[in-house]
Amino acid sequence: MRVTETIVVASTEIRTNLRELTVSELSAELKRTVEENFSYVRLRGEILNYRGPHSSGHVYFCLKDAGARIDAIIWKGNFSRLKFKPEEGLEVVVTGKVTTYPGKSTYQIVIDSLEPAGAGALMALLEERKKKLKAEGLFDEARKKPLPYLPRVIGVVTSPTGAVIRDILHRLTDRFPRQVLVWPVRVQGETCAAEVAAAIEGFNALEAGGAVPRPDVLIVARGGGSLEDLWGFNEEIVARAAAASEIPLISAVGHETDFTLIDFVSDRRAPTPTAAAELAVPVRAELIAATASHAARLSGCLRRYFDRLKSELRGLARGVPSLDAILSMPRQRLDTLGDRLPRALRANAHQHRVDFTRAAGRLTPSSLRAKLERLRDRVRSCAQLVEAYSYHKVLNRGFALVRDAAGAPIRAAAAISTGDRLEIEFSDGRIGAVADSRAPTRSKAKEPAKAGKKSGEKDGQGGLFD
């Protein structure tokens, strides 16, 4: 019992000797202790739970090895300057400051720089990207465009100060001088990928026929270097820009044994920048020689063709009769007819003379007078007949002819209305009149029919207007 009390008293005394801390104070002490002892560390591990930048622009993930893991943060400003971006499963070496996060009672590393853990990690990352882009069909041969045979303008994406552009220009001058547009970019470093992608997209954005001519083919070139030096051409942004280029693109990055992602998506890969220039244009001297050879062959073909036609024409000419042979019969007929023509003309003239004499014998004055008398008698008979049928004879017998105002004969009283102006013609002259009343008409039904007359038959005396 005493022992227990002693222990209790001792414990109480120990507690009373410690300073009471708040949770925030303890967290601050721990944070200060960790940051003072691990102010700057270099850490190796595998990236875990990487989901890309947060909406704030900061990046959160974990680093792990076989026995432990630590939270990691890359602030927005540092992330944009990283040469290599984090990727899930990539083993990296990072440098940064270890600190704590009181809100979760955890410790973490704030990363300032990040790089793959050796060439093996870079190769693994490259293989992953290759698998991804290949699965999307960006490596398919069917989508690759043919190079123009003789481009007017060549666009080159490279450093403007290196030996690469001099090699390309020198080779183009030797083979076939063409207009060259250079889009200057950094070919290694943090901004390399973005600048190369922007250059490819910029050349494609040029309008055909604009102030700056649009290239017919592009060359993306860089000299040799280590895997890290060439890494900008392994970035997805560059590979996708090359795949989307509407202008045929030749990649010439590194030496013959160096392969980057842009080599797999480009339309043609050249082992060196000089080889890229050789792919872009033919040899002018060889082209001239080939053209001269083709021209000579064409001239020879035409000469042989015309020689063959001449030979065939001579063969056909031998089978055609001569002009004298063709015209001999017509000439003979013409001579024969020429000999017969004078006699025929004389005979024809004699026959016409005989016919004329015979006709002249029939045309005597007595016969003409007899024919003329016969014609005069017929004229007199026709005149007497006309006079006999004239309505003037009827007027002489006491009849009158009545006309309307227009001078047309009136045949019936029913055609006259009261007040109509009339003209009455007698045998000795004409007078005007005005109708004062309408005369009654007899019904045709009560009019007795004349015996012996048919419908339409004229009276033997003749009508006034017949």
C-alpha cells in the first residue's frame, strides 16, 4: 500500500515538472525540428499516385521504395520549370526540403528539382510512351505522307547557331538550291519540347500564297547527344505536333543510332541532318542528265517513228496507179467526144432550122386573120350576154334599185327600219329617201308555191341582182 502511494506521488511530481503544450505548439516544434535537420535532401524513389496537376496548379503524389513512402509536393512555379515531368511508376531522384503538414500530422518533401533515376528509367519511360502512341495509331505507315519530289520551299526547325543548319544549307546548295525558312528553337533544355512543337504548328499555320511562303516539306533536326540531351524530342507534345502536321515532315535528330519519339511519327526519318537534306531534294546535276537522256531517247523514238511512217508510205505509194494511168481513159473519152461535138452541133442546128421553117409555113396572114375573126366573134357574144343580164335592162322596164346608206342593195322590206336613209336608182338617175314606216311583210307559209320550181331555182326572167 505504501509502495503504491509512493509511486503515485512520484508520478504526480513528474507530470507537474513538464510544460503543457498545445497541439499547434507541438506541431510547430516538430516542423521546426524536421526542417532544421533536413533542410535540403536528395531523395530517390518511385512515383506513386500521380494524377497530374491539381486545379490550383500544384502537384501532389508520393515517393516510395520497398519499405516506406513519403508525401511529395511540387509547387506550381517549380512544376512549370521542370525538365522532366512526373509520371506514374517512374523512378526518380528529387531534391528538396523536408517539412511537416500539421493538418494531418504527416511529414512530406517539397520538391525543387526532379530527374529520372538514370538512363534505365528514361528508357522505361520512353518505352511506355512508345506503346501509348503506337496504340493510338500514330506510328502507322498508312497515315504517313509522301515527300514532294522537288519542293519550292523547305522549312527547317533547329538551332540557328549550330553546325546542323550549316550542314543542311551546304548540302541543299550542292544538290539543288531551294528557298529555306529557318524557325529557330532550342534543341535541348526545359523549353526545347514546347518550342519545337510551336515551330511545327507555326509552319503549318502559314497560308499558301501569303507574305511568308508556306513550306512544302519540313525538316526537324538536331545533332547527336546523350539520351538526356535528346529528351525534348521524346516529349508527347513534340510527337503529337509532328503527327498532326499537314506538311510532310522529315526527322533528323541525333546520329544514326539515336531514336526519339519524333522519328516514329514523322513521315520520313533521316539518320543525320545531312541525310535529311538529301531526302528533301534530288541532285540537280543528275536531274539535268536524266532529263537530257530522256530528251535524247524521245528524239530517237520520234525519228524512228517518222522513218517507219515514210517507209510505210513508200510501200503504199507503190500500190497506187500513176496519174497518167488514172487519167488515160477520161482523156480518151474527152478526145472522142471532142471529135463528135462539131458534127452534133451542125446536125442540131439543121434540125432546128427545119422545125422553124415548118412552123413559119403555118404562120400565114390569112390564117392569122381567120383566127383573129374567130376571137372577135367570141368577144361580141360575151358582151351581148353581159348586156342581157345587166340590171339596167330591168330598170328600163320600170323597176327601181334600192340601196342603204353604205350603198349595199336592199333585197327585202324587212331589212329597212324607220328613219333609215335610202338611195333609189331609176333607169334615168338616183334620188335619196328616208323610210317613214316599216311595210308589212307577208308570211312565207301563206305564199303560194309556184308549180314546177325547185328550191334555189331562178325565175325564168332572172332576178334583179343575178
